[in-house]
Amino acid sequence: MSTVLEQIEQQIARLSTKAVKKNTGNIRTLADGVAKIDGLSAVMYNEMVQFPGGAIGIALNLEEDEVGCVILGDISKLKEGDEVQTTGRLLSVPVGKALLGRVVDALGNPVDGKGPIAAQETYPVERIAPGIIVRKSVSQPLFTGIMAIDSMIPIGRGQRELIIGDRGTGKTTIAIDTIINQAKINKVGLASGDKNFRPVYSIYVAVGQKNSNIVRTMAALEAAGAFEYTTIVAAPAADNPANQYLAPFSGAAMGEWFMENGMDALIVYDDLSKHAVAYRQISLILKRPSGREAYPGDVFYLHSRLLERSARLDGKGSLTALPLIETQAGDVSAYIPTNVISITDGQIFLETDLFNQGIRPAVSVGLSVSRVGSAAQIKATKQVGGKLKGELAQFRELAAFAQFGSDLDAKTKAQLDRGARIVELFKQPAFNPIPIEVQVAVLFAMQRGVFDSIEVKKIVPAAASLREFFTARKNPLLTEIRTKAALDKDIEAKLQAAVDEWKPTFNA
């Protein structure tokens, strides 16, 4: 009897009599991952709303008599009339180095089967971009490992460079190459023991892709040893539109943690065309009026507030963004492409015709530009590749006219020959980034006319042979180029001697 009394006394002691304030409402309608809710009078825009069964919603439409909520997670158990309540919190995701080498969903939950993530901090998914005063000009290079880009369309840390082109032209390949190259540079830099070396951590956001493609990307990164420096945020095509809409913002929050803590990060949004489509889907279900090309009127704001979060901060780190946009039949003047072009600091345009001709990466020199320019290059690259873009653009122009005429003067013929060799030199296989010091050595050889006597069709194997020669036998010279980042007379003499030594070994 006494034990029963004790239990009753304990229950009474635990009883809380103070009033608890809760803001609740009821689901009025539920369809396509969107709930319309009665009540919730004190809900805030972008606030997390708790649904029964653990599902979370985000309040996106605040109307006079109802609230439009996008639901994240399983909605199969929800029904009309269920009670929901506000949480008073903005949607947040885990951040930090614990996420490296992991695959997470749009909410930062692990989806790779490797157990929970021991993240110490969380950042809100939506954050205000850094202001003008705290930003610093972009002047540190971010090497992609792709010769055509590093020499002609350089990218700097804190820049936003758009990769744009039709489907299947190699946009994702360029992004993955860049991630792999950062990992290679990280390993060399950390092994060198240089106190001033700053590694670059990568975040790859996959929006609306097939799961098989995401697995293929992960396998390519693992094979190259780059996955340990990378986080993959996956919102595949099978995911609901809300997750696809949130994934890039979650990735940006993860990248901002590195930037705020004095580190450098690279984020790839693959791709923002599908992101805009997911947002359009949500907006149409929420009964927001559609504008141009059926996109909602705030689709520009959607991408601008995302990409403005990339910056180089004074006294802190940087976040570099590589957004991808898919064009239809090369039309860069469509709504979403023009929006993102106007937000970014330049674009790398990939041409279908070049890709089909076997020129890969299929970078169009005429339409590609970096608005940061040579500020994001090391001096050595400027010295050997400064005139390349002009020469290649002239070659494309001349080649278009030369096909109509048979008689060419010696100067035009020489220009065409040189241009054809530069085009061949820039051909590069996928997932095989070239270190910047090797690029400098090869471009030096090009500049000194070493390839002029080699047949155009043999330039690709010749360049591969020269790269192998430098890597295998001239490692101290490459290290010297990497550390000095500029060519003086001594290095130029050594490069010339090395090239002269290699030439007889290549059997053209």
C-alpha cells in the first residue's frame, strides 16, 4: 500500500501547473507535399512547423486566413484535421568538419549508412549574405586542373563562376575535376608542412539527379582520393520538391561554416535549372502566380540570395561557388540562364558542337569569361598563357573563313597551324586534373614553339609524353615553379633545357 502512495506522491510532485503557451493549428488540406493550415496566428516566415509523426514543415505562404507549409519528410501518415504547432526556430542544418566524407540529405541527415554525424554546431539554412564592407577582393587562385580554364578563364577563391551548356556537354565533369584537383593540392600542401597553406574543402550539391549519377560521382571522388575533403548534399529526382528547393541553401550553410572559421571552401550546385523547376513546382502548388516562362516572379531572388552568400571575407575565409545551368539548344538568352549569368562573376560556356568534334573540355573561348581575370592567376601562368585566349579566338574566326577559300597566305596559314595545336594541347581526359606547375611547363613549351614541328594529330600524345617526362624526371624543377609561382631567367633556362632533353625522346 505504501509503495502505491509513494508513486501517487511522486506523480503529484512531477505535476506542472504553470500555463504553457503553444501556437497550434489544424491541417485544412494536404496535397503534393504542401499543407494548408488553419490557425498558427503567430507563425513566422521560414519557421519550422512540427507535424505529427516527426515530420517538419516550413511556413512559406502567410495568408490572412491560412498558412501554406511545405512538408519535409514522410507525409503518408498525415491527414486533414491533424494538429500542428510552431517551433519558434528557423530551419537549421549541422555544419563542421564531421560532414566531410559523408553523403547527407537536404536537412543534413546522413543517407550513406555510415551512422550518425557528430556535428557540434548548426547553421540556419537561410542566412543574410555578407555585406560589401566585410568582403575582400578576389585575388587568390582556385586551380581547376583544367588547362583551358586555368590559363584563359581563371577562377579565384570567393568567386562565383557559372558553368553553362547543353545536356551532356561535360558540365559536371568540370566541377568534379575541380573538386579532385583541390584534394590533390590539399595533400601536397599539407605534406609540405607550409604554415601558410590553406586547404580547400568541397561541397557537392546534387539537385534532381538520378541516384545512380550521384553514386557514380561519389565513386569518382573516392577513386581519386578526394572524398575525404568533400561533403555530398543529395536531393535526387525521387525526392520531394521541397528537399530539392532546400538542398543548395543547406549546402551554402555548410560552406559558410568553413568561410566564417578562416578556411576556404568550394561549393558546386548541380544544377540550378532543376532547382528553379523544383521551386516553380512548390510555388504553383502554393497558388503563387506564375510569371515569365511559368516561373514565379521571385525566382531571380531565389538564386541571387543563394549565390551572394559566396564571398571572400576580410580576416576570415572564402566560399567559391560553381553553379551549373543547363541550356536548351545552346540558348543562353532564356530566362533562368540570363538570371544566373547576371548574378555570377563570369561563365564557362560549353559548346555542343565542340564536344561532338572531340574537343573536350568543350570550352567556348568566345562566350566564356572570368570577370576576375588575371587577378586570380599566378604570375607564372600569366607569363606563359597571357596571349592564348586572343590567339585561340583569332584562330576560331580565321578557321570559319578559311574553309571558304583555298589560297591562304603564309601568315594566315601559320596562325591556323598554331591555333590547331593550341586546341589539341587543351584536350584533356575526364577526372585527370593537371597540377598548375605541369601546366606552366607545357604552356612554356607551346610558347617556345616546341610543338610546331610535331603533326597536329600527334599533339595530344606529345603533350601527355611531356607531362609524364616532367613529373617523372624533373620533380625538383616543378616544385621550384610551384613555390616561386613565377618564372625568372634561371627557371626559364632550366625549362628550356628540360624541353630540349625531352624532344628527341618523343618519336613523332
